Amino acid sequence: MMNCGSDKVIYMDNNATTRIAPEVLEVMMPFLQDCYGNPSSMHTFGGQVGQVVEQARAQIAELLGADPEEIVFTSCGTESDSTAILSALQSQPENRHIVTTRVEHPAVKNLCETLDMLTGHKHRVTRLTVEADGTLDLAAYQEALTEDTAIVSVMWANNETGVLFPVEEMAALAKERGILFHTDAVQAVGKIPINLRESQIDFLSLSGHKLHAPKGVGVLYVRKGTPYVPFLHGGHQEHGRRGGTENVASIVGLGRACQLAGEMMEEENTRVRALRDKLEHGLMSSIPKSLLNGHAEDRLPNTSNISFEYVEGEAILLHMNQHGICASSGSACTSGSLEPSHVLRAMGVPFTAAHGSIRFSLSIYNTEEEVDFVLEKMPKIIADLRAMSPFWEG
């Protein structure tokens, strides 16, 4: 039997997943035990559960600046991404062009690659390049839009570097051409203010386990009036937009998590940002040949991606793990690959640095004492690994 709480863990891998907030777990428990009715049932026992689902829908809409009827519950961010892109293609069969970027999460990146392969190249995909600091060129984006572009899919915040893209401006430019716009906002929701009523975004994806809700629940925002074709066909759940019995406990948890995220956003952008900056500046000042990946300012307040030249990221993580420090060498959805991050490759990060990149992603549960501990251990970890490297000449 696993005992995940037996040893001290310093968890700085919150872009991979987050702990469930105690307040979230508390509101979930009744729906795992006593209030187990099916929200689609006609009897009161199930109907009262349906009312709680609608309350969660309203809580999520409040955080996003949306209307509750624009919120569709899904199983995860990946399902939400696939639903948005495939819906746009199916609702506009005459338009077969997709515009995206070279630094998207695998949920979008791999879907576009699969569409290209399985349809015999009937769907064209334009993948926008990024600058060395991970930002996008808006002029190149405008040039990529064509008469047969069905949808633009651009993430709001990069999961590896935290770099923010100007999706609201990009959505407005797409709308001028009558093109649907989707953003994977999985990393952005709860960390930066979002008001979809004041944007031209048609679809937005979020995932519960990135903002202290459980795994296995997500949301697709669908703007009123947007053409929509369901990804999962079945019952009449979600007003016919997504078949399958609702994951009630997780939906209730996600609603509470979104409520908490709205309350904690100022702390996210002040205290958490200060911890991130202290960690980042401390590492780069104490460890030579370290490189910040991504724009210094236009990024999430919790994310820092640093490359340590002439060492392997996997080796760094193994040594960090011995001290109970959890971080990542990139996206958790691409771990296990020996290839350097596709995000860092797109940014032109040197090969000697791309392999040694570590992503630190903090949350409101991190402390200054934890940052001090990491700053104490990391210089020796890197020094020891470089001493074994045939490429290090320090």
C-alpha cells in the first residue's frame, strides 16, 4: 500500500498537477457517500444533485467571466481541446485549415498531427514559430489566416515556460475574418484574470487538476451562438453537448476550486510570484551557465524554466528526488522521451542547455522555507553532475 505522506516532499511541479485543496475535498465528500443520486433522474434524490451541478457551473462561469450556459463539463483538458477543434472542422466541412503554434501542449499538437496523417493531408495545419523568448509574432499570425481557416487553436499560457500569448487580440483578429478561435487555458485559469464576455474567444479549455480540483474533470467554454458538434454522443447530459453521466463529486469540487482561485488570485500574483522570483534569481546567481527559458515578464506568476548547461535534466531530477524535491524536465505528458522539449527546440535553445532544463512551478501551498531548501541543495547537485560530464570545462 502506498504511503505518499510519509516523507517530506517539496512539491514544485504544480503545472503537472496540484494537490486537492482541503476546502475542495470537503465539498466533494457528500457526493462520494450519501448524495449519490444521478443528476439526470426525475426523483428528488437525483434532482437535488442536479441543482448542485448547476451551482458549480455558475461558480466556474464567474471565474471565467462567462454565462453558466456556456460551460460544458468534460473529463479533462485534452477532451476539451479535441472537442473544440473537431467541432470546428465538422461544423465547417468546407474549411480544412488549422492555425496553431509549434509550442502547444501534446493535447493539441498530437491531435493536429493525427488529423494531418489520418485524413491524407486533407487538413492543412499551419504551425506558428516563436521568438527566442517564446513569444509570438502577431504579423506572422495574421498572414497565416486564410479563407479556408476553420479554427485557430493557441494556448493562453505555455505549460513549460509559462509564457503568455496575446490570445484576446488574436481572437479579435480571427473574428474579423469569421474564423473560430480556441485557447487551451489549462495553465492560465486561476492564475491570471479572465473575462470572456469582453473577448472574442469562441472556445476555452480548462482542467480541474491544474487548480487544486481533482483529476478527471474539465470544462469546455462554448460561446453562445458558436457552431458546435458534440465529441461524445450519448444521452442528453449537458443539454446534449456531451454524453455521459456527470462526474458529480469532481464537478462540485471544480466549482469550489474556481471559487477559491478567484479569492486567491492576488496571492498568486504577489506572494507566489515573489517566491518564484527568489528561487529563480537565487539559482541563476549561484549556478554558472544557467539560462532562463521564456520571456522574463510576460509569463505566469508561478512558473520558471531554467536550463543548466552540460547536464541532463533527468539526472538533475533524480538527484533532486533524493532530497524530496519534485519538479519537471518539461511537460508531464511528454516525460519519458529522450528528445529535448519541442517547446525549447522551437525557441532555439542551444542543445547543451535544452537537455538540462528544469521547470519549477509553484502554488499557494509553497513556502519561503521550501525555496531556501531548494536554493541550498541545487548548486551542489549541478556541480556534482557537471563534474561527471565530459563536456563540462568549468
